Amino acid sequence: MKRACIIGYPVAHSRSPLIHNYWIDKYSLNGIYVKESVSHETIVDFISSLREKGYVGGNVTIPHKHVPLQIAARVEPEAQAIGAANTLWFEDGQLIAGNTDAYGFITHLDEQVPDWRADLPAVVLGAGGAARAVLYALLRRSVPEIRLLNRTREKAERLANEFGPAVQVADWQTRSGALAGCGLLVNTTSLGMAGGQALEIDLAALPSAAAVYDIVYVPLQTALLEAARARGLRTVDGLGMLLHQAVPGFARWFGVRPQVTAELHHLVAQDILRG
Ligand code: ATR
């Protein structure tokens, strides 16, 4: 039996087991995907001995995404550029660390809004780990200008220095005006999450062809997406990104490239609704 896991701390909330075990079942594979709660003290040992523990690979989540970069025999270019790894597997017995967040982000966008305007500026809100994956993905598509706005401006400046001149930093207070002439708005902040603070932004300046992408997926329909829909704009939810980022890891561990289906989307959405 092939075993894979999600490594985090805490990890109880993770929906990855639901996704991967659904696919294992669907494709009648002899495998299992489990949660591994691993603290800071033991994370290096744990990842270093993943193979000895009987795993063919796994996912890494908060707060350990930077750890594989120091341990892996090879770090894939995406993981290096984003500064975090979320997927581990073995090649010739060697540990490889990759990042599938940028892939999940862009694949879901292409699927939901195939004609999204990569030739227009984009606005990205936030400068945390998720923002790094989004910047990487958009720059790979040659988006000419990314307006990056974050409550703590210095964090945005740091990202702009790293990712190059296409990333233009603006003040968090100017976020509604920054939408003028843009083809895409992406929220990577935690604003709008269930039980948290709201994201206050006026979408009036967004052109009518623009798409609005919220990577927050609890709740599934955030106030941002509702406001975008009310304005007649195309919207992209964060759950699809979560589902798509799981595909490359599963394919490496179990040898089958799984489909992100409406049935899987419904299964995970129901789980989110249950809380
Ligand atoms: P992730 O890895 O998911 O991106 P993170 O690194 O904790 O998570 O980043 C959270 C983002 O949400 C940050 O951009 C954060 O802004 P700061 O860099 O100023 O902390 C943003 N964020 C969280 N709470 C916010 C709030 N009340 N107002 C504005 N931005 C907020």
C-alpha cells in the first residue's frame, strides 16, 4: 500500500485527506493519505526520514513550508522562487521539494475564465505566502504590471524587490482606485474569512471585462465575490485552487493524474459548510 501524508502543526483542519482519499477510492488505488501533526522540534527529523517512515511523499503546510528547502536533495524552481514547498516526493530515492500553489492558482483561473486578460495590469492584495505564489504565476504569464497592495507596505516592497519591476507597490489605502484599467483582482489576504474582518474595497473602478479571484474559501462565497457578481464581473473561488494544487502531488505519488470534478468540488464544499 502506498502512503502519503499532510504534515502541519496544527493539521486537524486540513481538507487534503478528504481530497486525496476521494481520488484513491475513485481510481481504486491501494493507498492512503493521512494527517501528521509535527511540531517545530521534530519537523527536520520527520521530513528527513519520510521514506523510512513508509511514505511515498506528502504535502507540507503551515508553519513548515520553508523547511523542505533546507533538506531536500532537489528544490524545484517554483518552490525556490516562491520560497516555500508544499509537495514532497522521491526520485531515485532522493527527496524532491516542489510548490504546486502557483499551478493550482493559474489552472483554476484558466478553467473558470479562459479569456482572462493577461495583457492588462492585475491588482494583488496581500504580501504573505499565498501572494508569492500568485505573483510567480502571473509573472510566468507575462502580466505586464502587478499592482501590489498590503497593509504593511514594507512587506510588499520586499516582494517587489524580489520579483522585479513589473511588481509596483501602492498604499493599502489606495486599493479601490488601483483597480482602474485592471483585468484581474486577486485577494490573497485573510480578510473576508469566516469569523474575521471584512475586506473593504469598492469595485466600481474595475473594467467590466475584469475577473475577481478570492483565494479565501471559508466561506465559499465571500463578500468580495458577491460584490463582484453583483457588478456582473466574472468570479473565481479559492476552493478550486485548493483542489487543483493537489493534482501534481497525487500524480507523482500514485501514478494517476486525477480529475478535479464537480463531484469533488461538492464533497469538499459540503465539508466546509459543516465547519
Ligand atoms: P498566507 O501565507 O496565507 O498569505 P500570511 O502570510 O499570514 O498568510 O498573510 C496574510 C495577509 O493578510 C498579509 O498580507 C496580511 O497583511 P500584513 O502583511 O500587513 O500583516 C493580510 N492581512 C491580515 N489581516 C489584515 C487586516 N486586518 N487588514 C489588512 N490586511 C490584513
